Amino acid sequence: MDFEDIIKRAYQSVENLENKGQLASYIPELARVDPTKFGVHISTLKGYHYGFGDFAEKFSIQSIAKVLSLALAYERLGGEIWSRVGVEPSGTGYNSLVQLENDNGIPRNPFINAGALVICDILITLLDNPKEELLGYINNVCSLKNIQYSPKIAASEKSVGYRNMSLCYFIKSFGNIENDPDEVLDFYFDLCSLEGSCQDLSELFLFLANGGKSVFTGEQIVATIKAKRINSIMQTCGFYDESGQFAFKVGLPGKSGVGGGIIALLPQDYVIAVWSPKLNEKGNSYKGMKFLEAFTTLSEVSIF
Ligand code: GLU
């Protein structure tokens, strides 16, 4: 497959579209990002790497990081994790409180904010130094080792994080947060503040296209059965309340974040990462979604 040609054609088909949508301005630091940025990078299991546009520039990966916190918690705790968080699409926004009361504080899945907060709580219980250990786990997976927390973004989100605070305290009231909610929130805001480029991300997530094994070190990062399940949750829950549309139009498991990044993967083949900061009304990158739709249309390959 000539990925360079396909990426260039898909990029060009989207490049001059009206740059619709909004920056994630509810996080003040994210309102300052240049909305014209647009980059893409692909990495394949066979060792092919190609980027176009602003692919080497770091951005706030936000909820894309929730896949990594899930991978670490799932690998360490195993199936017990599913007594604390579900695997169903929520059908609501990423920061919604509405289902939690009926569901007794068990979030529908690990990628909505409520579920990611529970995963952070699990990691705090399991690890001595959760922030350092998570970062070490992430950078151990990729060859570039560029992923870092952004104290500025974390502080910015914390300064207005009332919704996440409400979620965390509400879940605590049902007993599904074991640790101090402020400690959980602090870790959560750091998790969301992680920064990396499209190049970093496409290399980083290759282990999930490779049955859980790092292509760089040969290390089994998560068991193959767990990689399958993480990919399936990405497929059904990776795009907030637009996961069905993403499956319909793109046909790959993936995860987006409100920083405008998206990663998507074809098992046994590649990971592609795209970044364009303006978000559609569902909170997904407007151009990123259009690009990936064009990419799998032109390549004529998807998981379906
Ligand atoms: N830090 C963001 C929040 O909690 C994450 C949202 C996202 O990327 O889905 O609102």
C-alpha cells in the first residue's frame, strides 16, 4: 500500500475545507492553541514511518491518554477492573453525570471522564508513584520517549475543573473511589495534560496493533487478549457520543481527545495519528474525523 500517496491525497482533500468547529476553550490553555495546525503520521508494524503537515509538533493529547492508563491498570489488576467500570458506550457526553446515579457510581466505560477517574483511583491504589510509573510505562513503549506531562495544562484544567470534581466526589459517595478524591483528581489532570506529537503517538500505540507487544523492545506490554479488549472498547467508546459515526465512516478502533488529536489503528498493520485542534459539536477533531474518513476510503481497508 502506498501510504504516502494516500495520506497526501486524504490530507489535500481536507486541507482546504472550512475549518469548522471550536477549540476546547473550556480549558483556558487549550483556547490558546493555533487552530490552523494540521498534522498526520503513520507507523506500521513493518517499520514504515511517514508524516505530513504538523506531525512533529507536540500537542495536548487529553483523553487519548486514557487508553494508556487503562492498559496499565488492566495489565496490573486483570479482570477485576470490570467490577469498577463497564465496557458499554454511554450514549452521553464525555463529562456527563446523568447515568452515574442509576448505575450506582459504576461508570459505563473507562474512556468517559467518570471511568477514567476510577482508573486513576485504581492506579493510585496499585502503584507507589503513579505519575512517575505511568510516564515510565508510556515512554518504555515508544522509541522516541518524548511524552511528558504539561504542568501548565494540568493547572489550567484544574482551575476550572468543577465538572470533574463533581464526578469524582459523586463516585466517591457510592464507594467506587477508594482514595482521597483530590489526589485522584490531581492525577487525572496530569494524565490529561500529557503531550506528544502525531509521530510520538503513532509509534506509541503500535503495541495495540501488535497483539499487545512492543515492536521496539519485543516486550509484552499487555497480554494479547487484553489488547483485543482495549481495541474493542476503543471501537465502541473511543469517540464520546460519536463512536457509532466513527465506526460507520472510518471503520477502525481509535481514541480522540479534546486537544484535537485522534489515534486509530488497523490490527496487525498500522497506527495513524492526526491532529487538528478545532472540535466538532461532539468534541472530536473536525478535520481529524474528515481526514480519517478519507484515508480509509482511499486505502479501501478497515476492520470491516
Ligand atoms: N481533560 C479533559 C476533561 O476532563 C478530557 C476530555 C477529553 O479529552 O475527552 O474534560
